[in-house]
Amino acid sequence: MNLLDWFTLFSYIALNVDVVLQILQIYKTKSSKDLSLLGMIIRYAAIIIILMKFISLHDTPLILGQGLIALTFTVYFVLAAVYYRYRTKK
């Protein structure tokens, strides 16, 4: 991997910081009321489509970075959905 590949990978890691902070906020407040689940579904679909494209290109740094975002966003989405469902049952 060249220097640009490493910067790409580190950029993806940096992009995950916001999602991790959101996960911690949802967990701390036990609420997802300020989130749009429809918007999250659209973002999640886009993340998966982009990951599939990077896999087809066989570009390891992009696959690793997008895979990391997919994994982090999966946790974020599941946690938001759990608290959304919990909120609607009250």
C-alpha cells in the first residue's frame, strides 16, 4: 500500500468517529427520537452499494474503509431501531 492508500484508510477511520459518538449518545440517552430511520435506511443502502463497488474494483484500502463504515453504521442503525421500537411501544 502506498501513502495515499494509508491516508485513505485513516480518512475512513476518522469518518467513523462521528458515528461512534452518535452510538454512544444513543446508548447514553436510551433514545433515538431525533433520528430519521428512513434517512438511515437510505444511507445504509448507499454504504452497502459503495462497498460492493469497491469489492468489484479489488481496492483493499477502499474495501477496508468502507467495510469499517458498514460495520459501524450497522451497529448505529440496529441501536437506533431498537430504541425507536422501544419508544413506540410506550
